[in-house]
Amino acid sequence: MISKCLFPVAGYGTRFLPATKSMPKEMLPIVNKPLVQYGVEEALEAGLFDVGFVTGRGKRAIADHFDVNYELEKEIEGSSKEQYLNSIRDVMERGKFSFTRQTEMRGLGDAILNGWRLMGDEPFGVVLSDDLCLTGNEEGVLAQMVRLFNQFRCSIVAIQEVPDDQVSKFGVIAGEKMKEGLYQVSDMVEKPSLEEAPSNLAIIGRYILTPDIFNVLENTPPGKNGELQLTDALLTQAKNGCVMAYQFKGKRFDCGSVEGFVKATNHVYNNVYLK
């Protein structure tokens, strides 16, 4: 069984400056709930109750969010405002939370490697909070991927088709189509030009990784932009064994961009909050 999920949350969030100068981007609210809480709720729904965070300087608010605030809770105890804490109290009751720090920003692969001490030698999920994935009343993206992991027992990446002018922003896969929406990966390229891209199937911020990924990452040289790229390590796994790519069911919002963040806020307000 897979029971752990890792959240790399050490990034600076420069596209949201000046708001993120003193506030973690993962704490930016979509209506009345921070981005990171949506991701944790998705992990819990999938049965991943051991939640680890790879944080950095200035990220204390994330740990505080998943802890008790005695002064606030005492102040609103018994009032109509107390209901607004129901969702985070439910998360805190069901999840177990641990934290470690990434001291230098050296890429997603390095962030994952820093999570080794939290995940141990077990398969685990990964959620990038910038990618808000909503599925309505259907099971969440991680739950969909856990079912696939139980079948294939290998690393799995979530993918979606993107327009040609967006290809250079993502890791992109090529592979053999096993069935509708499922591919066995044969190639991966991190942020390729349109001419270099092997397809328009882009990796988004949901993964399930087998624990050998840590040893692979340790032996992976720096890649694009001098960073340790998770894509490079996954390609090694694909060549030496198997990596699956899953075209998930649901709607994704790129909340790492202002435009995507606004679209997500409008969608949640109209389709979730008001109902």
C-alpha cells in the first residue's frame, strides 16, 4: 500500500511578487482556502495520510496552517465563525505532518531528494501545489493514480495535452500507448522547444514515485539550467524499467501564474463555494 505524499514547497513564487515577499505562494487562497490545503485534501482522499513538506526559509506559515492556533480558536469558540475552521480541522485530524528544509533552490529533483528522510524506502505521491486539480464529485487525480500504481507498481506521472505555444514550459513525454489515456514512457524532455518536443503530452504536478528514485537522483548530473531535474531521473527509470504516464480525468489550473490563479478563483467561487 502507498501511504505517503511529498509536497515540495520551498520555491520563492517570484511571479506573485510583491505578495510572496513575506508570504509563501502555497498559502495564497483560492477563495477562502490556501492552495496547499487543496493538495493535502487530495492526498488524504487518496489514502496518503503521511504528508511531508520540503520547505525553505520564510515558509513557516505552512507549518502553522496545519497546527492549532489556540488564541484564534478560543476567540471564535461557540460563534458562527467557528464553522470556517471545519475543513482544516478535518485535515489535521486525518493527516500526519512532517517537515524538512531545502537549503538551496537546485531544482525539483533536489527538492525530492531532500524528502528522502521523510519518505524512506516506500513508494510515495508528489503534489506540486501550483497545479490545482479539480474533479468535481469524481475521485481526485492522486486517487486515480494510486489505482494505477496498485496495478503497475512503477513510477507514474500525470500528463495532459497542451497547446504548441505552451510546450516549452513543461517536461514532455513520448511513449507507447497502452490504452486510452495511458502510455509507457520511452522519452522525456524537460522544457523543450517546439522542434525538440517529442509530443504535446506535458507532465503536470502529480507523481507517484518508487523509492529507487532517490538513488537515481543521487547519480543524476545537473540538467537544464544547472538544476537537478526530476525529468532526467524519471527517464533513467523508464529506460531501466518502467514509467507510466497517465492522462488524468479532471481540470487543472496553473496557479503558478496570475492568469491561472484568477481562473481557478473564479471557477471555485462559482462552482464550489456558492454551492
